[in-house]
Amino acid sequence: MKLLNGLLVLLIILFQSQLWLGDSSVRALNLLEVDLDTQKANNDELEARNTQLEIEVLDLKNGLEAVEERARAELGMIGERETFYLIID
């Protein structure tokens, strides 16, 4: 009987150590869940950025207004029938 009890205790210790400390342990699962949450947040940010870029690409492909706006803002260009005034304080 003592041998059977000792064997059962040894098996319980073995299984518990694998559950809490092994490769497929509860701790490893929790670390993977944290990594998964971080990756999901990163993916959400990238999807939002991709959506903005897709909208901008479609706008640039379909309309000249967006091209004009970008030329004015980034390159300092003016239209053909426009006059540029530089006001110096």
C-alpha cells in the first residue's frame, strides 16, 4: 500500500510539474496570449494605415483635385490663372 501511495504521489508531482513548468505549460500559454494581443494591436494599427493609404491612392487615381492639393501643399505650385502673393511682415 505504501508503494502504491508513493507511486501515485510521484505521478502527481510529475504531471503537475509538466503542467506548470513544461513546454506546453500554463505559463507558456499565458506568454503566448500576451504576444497574440500585442500582435493583434499591431495588426489593427497597420490595417488602419493601409486603409488610409488605399483611400489616398484611389483619390489620386480618380480625381485631379487631390493631385492639385498635393502639388500646392508639398511642392508650392500654383495654378495657371492664379497669382501668387508673398506677404512679408
